[in-house]
Amino acid sequence: MRRIKAVVYGVGSMNSIATRMMLEKGVDIVGALARSPEKVGRDLGEVAGLGFETGVTVEDDPDRVLSSRQADIAVIAVASYMSDMYEHLRRCAEHGVNAVTIAEEALYPWNSSPMATAELDHIARRHGVTLTGTGHQDVYWVNLVSMVLATAHRIETVTGRASWNVDDFGPEVAKDQRVDTSVEDFDRWLAEADRPPSFGRNTLGALVEDLGLSVAAQESTTRPEVAKQRVPSKSLGMTVDTGRVIGFTDVDTVRSHEGVTLTFEMTGRLYLEGEADINDWTVTGEPELRLLNPAVPTGVTTCTQLVNRIPDVINAPPGFITIEKLPRLRYRAFPLGTYVRDGG
Amino acid sequence: MRRIKAVVYGVGSMNSIATRMMLEKGVDIVGALARSPEKVGRDLGEVAGLGFETGVTVEDDPDRVLSSRQADIAVIAVASYMSDMYEHLRRCAEHGVNAVTIAEEALYPWNSSPMATAELDHIARRHGVTLTGTGHQDVYWVNLVSMVLATAHRIETVTGRASWNVDDFGPEVAKDQRVDTSVEDFDRWLAEADRPPSFGRNTLGALVEDLGLSVAAQESTTRPEVAKQRVPSKSLGMTVDTGRVIGFTDVDTVRSHEGVTLTFEMTGRLYLEGEADINDWTVTGEPELRLLNPAVPTGVTTCTQLVNRIPDVINAPPGFITIEKLPRLRYRAFPLGTYVRDGG
């Protein structure tokens, strides 16, 4: 069996979990990269909170690490948008290292950042490596949905709803989600806000491509989520009054030339007691279908998919290969290296 | 575009729906087979209740139809068990016609009927055709479950629960499911009954194979479902008293050498007001996962998968190819012929 050599690129909360999972699945960590001075120079196991030393020191020079370790893949968790990811992905490709990332936009950046994606695709092909975006949305918002749709005779509408808890990410994110503003202030902010495209657009892009449909029109709207009762916020250390904003929902809609309307509603707001992340899809047409994952552990399934995708990315043809082009994701009962094909 | 030529093999309730779906997806029906004298000699559209004539007459000689129509595939819905299916599948293969069937055991007959399956595999290879079993269980009990498991780091147990309503299939099936017997009579019947393996065994066989695990031990048990209140039975035209049997549950369990325990509980009983077929899977390990399809339209999704699988079966290599070896099932937005590869 071949052992996979990986570089941990970014040592935050997601890649700390992914590091443990990779070690448990027989991956050799041959390098770790971070920018923060509190992390650089320390052992990866210590920085990632694994409770043991890995013998791998966290470094801050990506070019040195990528050029010297003969890594099969870089596992990147540093940013969400392609504008921030471009340099990291380019660097991996130019050093001949495959890369997989949980950057949300990278799931299907062909529609939101077509130029950057085409450039990276070109660089990756020239260097014979694969670049791929994955994460929670890979299975839960695209592949699982596509598989349910495979049991339809005729689709009219596909409507997905997912949520995340604003309170899980600290006071800054709570403020970004406009928690405790008035609806009037929210509307004023929204009218002037220069927000990047929501990730729902990338999700629906992957889904439409996977279904073999073509986009006729698309639109994105945003609505405030308003407290129907007083809602405590842990991260802000206060309670939001009834009638004030507790977050918002981005609604992306795509109409296909084939007459299918796909909608994805992504809500980030304060949760009430007992609420959890959900994944809830409804299909109309023949027949009506429903898929529900109650209480999804989004953070963990982000890491599991990042790790379980590694063999697929190594095996894939060169280029920026989005997930609808990869084999369906599988459980990895054995060390990840056993799933790598000769020549992969 | 190539047009697919199909033989409708058996014109019961499932293949009547499948016939309409095939016609709507651009399939040419080149023959129809039934045994019942009330069906033979009539137009397929009339027998299937389509509301229009198809120009295809229902015939009763499979050898004549299979040898003379240059069909790409036979779509078979006539029986559930391999013992009944063997002759039908052999005949298709020997006439060089691919076959897809909703016979439940055919989903993964390698464990329950290994000899017959190996023989059919041999005959199919010799004649260059593919034989495959599909149906509701393809996506809902195997592929969808496998995709959720792909988001796990480590699986300990996988537990599935599905149900069907005894009252949907007439008085004979209700009697077979022991409706309105006492628990004592049920236990006595169960101790002496010479029942074939439950289809849960085939489902778990496909799932274990798909996960790349190997079977260490398996067992099947059956428990009565007992009325907790008075339950009316439409098919029997009576009401079952509290404490009496309203059906039963087959529980199949597989323990793998890799330490995973998979359980599938299939319940066939009288439903209470408002109940519907469910598909409910729970996974323990890291992390805990849940998949729920409330109110599954099992009959329709049996037909949609039968029809949507047609291109996969035509494209597949020769042999008895079970679904975990096929590409993941996809929605067919366009005529089925567009999904057939050259040489398929």
C-alpha cells in the first residue's frame, strides 16, 4: 500500500480536526503551514490540540514546504472566497502538489469566479495536479440531493434549506449577521451592502451542472430573520428583543432552460434552545420527494468530507475538478492510501 | 441520438407506470409480455391504463418477442425471488437482450442465491448482456445510505428502518402478514414457517459490498407488530382488536470483520391514520448521522428507478451487475437514449 503524504495548509479549528482524522487514516503529515506567530515553530499536535506531538513543526513559508516534501496533496483551510484562495491554490499547483480545500466558493467557482477558476484550471493542467473544493456542501447540498433527484421522473422545483448558528462563531460574526439591529437598519444596510455572491450560488451551480441542466436565469435575495420572542446571544452576551434581527437568510434561485426551478435558502441566525443545523430538501414534480437530515454536525462533516475526498483528488485527472466531476464520495474503512490508484 | 428499444416484460401495476414513464422519456416499446389471458392480445396502452393506444399488442411468448425485436433491454416486473426470476433472466440473456428488474432479491442475490446468480452471470457474459436488479431499495436503502456514510470518519453501527402498508396489497397479503392473528398463533407460525430470506439480507449485502467491508456474521429475526389500539383494515374489511397482530418486522443484522454492525428493520403492517412509508437511517460512530425520508412514495420511486437505471444497464459491462457496481443513479432530464454511450 502506498502511504499518502499531506501538507496541512492552515491550522485552524477545521484543519485541527482534519489532522487527527488523517493521522487515524494512515496519512503521513509531511508539513504544516500557518501564518500566526503563536502557531509557527510549535509542534502541529500541540497547535491542533491533539494531546500528542506529531514531530511536524508548523512553518510559515508555503513555497519552502510545498517544494521540499514531495507531498501528494495540500489540505487547505484558510479562507472562504476565491479572491483569497487564488494564491494558495496557484502555489500548490506550481509546486506540483494536488490541493483540496473547504473554501466554500471553491465548491463550484465556475459561476462566481470564472476567470480565476479558468486560470487555476490551466495552471493545474500544466503541472499535472488536481484542485478541488469540498466540505459539508459536497454531500449534503449537492450529491445527496442529486441522488434523491435520481428517483424522480420529472422535476418541477427543488428547494433546499440549511442553517447555521451565528452564536457558534464569536461576536464578530454575530455583528456581520446584523444580530440585534432593527429591521429598518437591516434594510438600509442591505440596500448599500457590497456583499460577495452567496455560497448558495455555488451550490446550485454544482447541482445544475450535475443534473445536466443549463442556467436560464438566476437571482439572489436576502431577508432578515426577526426574533419572535426574546433570544439570548451567548457570543454577544446579551438578549435580543422581540422584533429585532437575529440574523438573515440568503435565498438563491436558478431557473433552468429545461423548466426546473432550484432554490437554496441558507440561514445564519441565533438558534433557539434545542435547535440544531438542518438540511431539508423538498422536490415537486413526479413524485414529490423529501430529504431531511435533522441535527447535522456541520463542522465535523466538513472535516470528514475534506479527508475522505483526498484519494478522489489524487486519483482525478489534472485541472480544477469540481465535485460533480469526481466519483461519488465513499466511506473510507481502510487507510486512505489503499484508495489511491496506481499513477494517481 | 440513439433511441432505446425496450420490451415490457410483465404488465402489472409497476410496469404499467414504468411504461408511461418510458414513453415520456423517448423509449420505443417494441414488445410487451404477459401471461394472463385477460391481458394477452390487447393493446399495451389499454392494459396499462394509459388512456391511449400504443400500437403494441401484449403477447405471451417471451422467446418470440425477445428473439425478433432487436430490443436493447427487457424491463421485468413479474416476481420477487430469484427462484422465480431465473428463467426470465436466462431467457433474456440467451436472446442477447439486457434486462433490468424490480425483483427484490435481484438487488443483491450474491448472498441469498449465489449459485443461480453465478450461472446467470456466466450466461450474461457469454451473450454480452447485463442483468441488474433495482427498485426503491437501490437509492433509498443502499446508495443514499452509502452517501451519508461517506461523511463519517468512523462507523460503529448503521441502523435502517423502512415500512410498507399491508393494506395496500389486498386481503391475501394481509393474511400472509398474519394480520388479526394472536401473538401466540404468530409465534407458533413463526417457529414452523419455512420463509425465504428476507430482502433486508440483500439490501445489507449490497451496502456491505459498497462500503468495501466483509461479512463476519449475519442473522435474521422476526417480531410481530401488535395493535396498541383498535386498527381498521381496509383490505380485510374489519377492525383488528388491541393486542392482536397487525403485521411483522424482519430484522436483518450483519457484523463486519471491520467492526461495523449494520441492521435493517423492514416492517409490513397495517398503518394508523396519517402514517406513510418512511426511510429512516441512524449512524453511530464519529459523528452520529441521521437520514430521513418522511412519506416516501415507494411504488412510484420503484418505477422511477427502474426506468432511470435503463441507460446504466445498457452501458454496463456484461454479467449480473449489481447496483453497487453501476455508476450512481442520475436524474434523466432528457430522452433516455441520450444517456447511452456508443457501444452501449
